Amino acid sequence: MGRSQEETINIRLTTEEKSAVLDRMKEAVAPSLREYVLRMCMDGKIVVNTDLRELNQELRYQGNNLNQLAKLCHQGRISAVDLSELVSLYRQILMALGGENDGGN
């Protein structure tokens, strides 16, 4: 069973403070404000990696393209797409990031 999140912490900020916190969250490529604040409070620091920001943006673009291809397939407007080169590229990215190759095709 997952952890239960029943407690809340509320803080009041000026507009400038809130903007600064949100800017720092984006710099850290944190998935959410909650995750950013929790990491900062528990670990005391966030490591900023600008290369990951660029990688995330590129993966978003490619995800959009893949979704468009899937939509065209479902509509019957295209019948087959060779994604072997894309899968190979994703495996290389995963390995570069320290992930494991699942051995699939």
C-alpha cells in the first residue's frame, strides 16, 4: 500500500518570493512544486543539470511526434512506421543516463 499524504504545510509568500521559488523549481527540472519543496527540505539541495532540461524538451518533442503517428495509425491514414531507429536512439539515451537495457527488440 502507498504512503498516505494526510498532512499539509501552508506558507505565505510575496509575489516576488513565489516567482523566485517557481523559477528555481524550473531550473532544477523538478516535476512539481511539491516535489521540489520536499526535496529541498529533506535533502537541503537540488542539483541543477541544464543538459537534462534540453533532453527533457527534446523527449517532449519526440513524444508529441510519436503521439501524432499513433493517431494517424488509429485513423487508418498510415499503416506502418519503422521505429527501429527511434528505439535504438532511446536505448542509447537510457544507457547514457545510467539506465539498464531491457534486452528487448
